[in-house]
Amino acid sequence: MIKFEKNISQLLPYNRTNYIAYFNDEDDTFDRNVIWYGVSLQQADIKDQKLYQVSEQIVVNSVNRLENAFKEIVSEFDQGLPWVINHDDKDLPWFNTENKRMPQLQNLFKQNDIPISFIGCLVFNKEDVVNFARELITYPYDLLSKISYKTLDISHTKLPLILKLTGHLTLDIVSTDKALLTKISHLDKLDSFLKIPYRSRE
């Protein structure tokens, strides 16, 4: 089951406007009764480095570790429900030009007669998320130097859970459920990551 949807907010189990405001330090319009918690999974060998200055092999190794961790979380907490994949705080065209580094994603658009300029979200089941995991992980990294894409949000459609894939090859886990966040961050496959807590706006 793969869908292309424009009404992103209607598919999410949280208020997207409030979520965006909460993580914008300059925006005080967020609902103060809803607290978001987060932890950033970072890798010691690329932390604080400019990725274009490290070797290709280090980048590949980092992507491999990130892919394994991402798949583990999705598989563990799937519950047989869809996942919504969208750009983080701004809805942008998925591609401006053909991108040879992401043939699987671009072929998906072609197979469904969706223009690469489509603005909206993708709706995947667990198998789709796992199958496309590597290109989803590298999507922000591959496009970061060309356009202003920074993060992809992969949101569960029932749990208040967002997996944020960034152009710096980090995986941020965000939730309004602190216990859920703690449970995820203690998965065995995440042991090799540095776990940097988000600053709360409580």
C-alpha cells in the first residue's frame, strides 16, 4: 500500500501546527499542555564534521548503521499501521530534477504517474518503509547541498512517534510519550549511537 496524499495533517495522530511551533524557538504559539521529548542518535565518527570532508567509506558506514537502526525501530513499533513520510516543517516539491542517486524513489513516482514536483506526503506500510529505507535516509543528505531540504519526518499514524532523518545523517526520535521514547532509545541496535537529549520547552 503506497499512497501520495496532499492533506498531511489529517493523517497524523498529533497536531502538526503545534508540533512545528514547539520546535521553533522563535514561535511561542505552541500548546503548553503538550510537551514533546526527543533524542538525537548521532555517530561519533561524523559528529560535528562536515560530511563532504570525510571519506566516502565513512559516509557509507554511517548510512549502513543508520539504516539498521531505522529499520529496527520501524519493525519494533509498527503495529501493522501506515507511516506518513513528509518534509519536516515546509511542504516542498519532492524533487526539482532527476536524481540518479535515488532511482527507487523516483521510479515510484513514475510508476504512479506522480510528477517529481509533487508536494505532499507518502503513505507507506512497514514493508515499504523498510524497502525504501536507504533512499529515505540518504534523501536529505543527497539534496542538502542543492536545495533547502533538511529533514524528512516519518510519523506513525497511531503512536505519537516521529522519526526524523536529517541531512547530517542523524536519526532523531521525537514523541509526546516520554516512556515510549525511553523504550525506543534502549533498543539493542541503538547502543553504538551517541544519544543527545533534546532541550525541552516546558
